[in-house]
Amino acid sequence: MVRRLAHVSLLALVLFAGVDTQARAQDDDAEATIEALSTRVADLEDEVEELSATATAAARPTRVAPSPTPDSDITIEEAIADYPVIEDIRELAIRPGSLVGERIAFSGTVLTIKVAAPGQAFTLGDAEPRRYVSFLQINVPTLDGTTETVFVGYDGDTAGVFEGSYVSVYATVVGTETFDNALGGAISQPLVAAALVTLV
């Protein structure tokens, strides 16, 4: 009887050790999965920062002769009347060529803003490059809850506008701006020439 009890105790100990080993293996697998996912999230965050930095590096300011003050003394009332809100920004993102010359308005969050030093300008535009005193990249919400990024060339006052600011843009579609991402691939975003950018 004592031998049998010892045998049963030994069997229970072996089974418990097996279950404990399985539980540890599952914990190790879960930890490895969480670590892999955390690494992937960190990699994606780095990729987003690199894309933004690459876009910024793509548009380098160049020296230019001073240009006359832009003819953009437009009031907010005039802008609202002359620049209709685009119903779905995805139309611009997917088909910018079909909207060239159209006046549009949209609102979104500033992803990037760069202002050239006095006597310098950014040259933007694939088909017909033009110089701008500043450029912004705006993340615009779409009807399906995603966002599209729009390049904005602007010669007006950007005082008080920073990355993360929410702005309204009143602009004419001029085409696209293409630049290389951190991996060397080309990214093309719609480009508009803004008559007015206002904080919301």
C-alpha cells in the first residue's frame, strides 16, 4: 500500500511537472509574441518618422531673387465663397490630375511645416515646378475614417501654425509632389497652392 501510494505520488508529481512545463512554454511563447509585436510597432513608428523626415529633406530651399508680395490678401469670407469644400479628399489623392486648376478647401492636421529663410524658397511640383516661401503636409480625414496627406505650397503668413495644428486650407490644385522615402521608393502626394491657411 505504501509502495502504491508512493507510486501515485510520483505519478502526480510527474504530471504536475509536465503541466508546469507546458504552462511555462506557453508563457514563453506569449512573451515572445508580445516582444515581436512591440518590436514591429516600434519599427512602424520609426518608418513614419523617416517618411516625414525624407519628405522634408526632399524639398530643400534654394536661393531666389526676392519676389513681389503675393496677391493673396484674401479675406476668410472671400476664401469661403471662392473655394468650395472638397466632398471627399480621396478624389484629390487618387485623381489629382483631373482636378488641376480647381479651387478647393479642406481641413486637417499639420504633419510637417517648413518655412524658408529670407531670400530662399522651396521648389515644389512635378509637372510645373514653382517656388513657395513655405510648405506644409496636411493629414486630411476621409469619409471612411482614414487620412490622406496633401502637400501645400504657401506664400502667406504661417505665424502660429505648427506640427499638430488643425488648419483650414483654401487652395488651387496644381498637381503632385514626388519624393523618395527612407527605403528609396518614390512617394507621390497631391500638391495644392494655397491662397489662405487659417488655424481652426
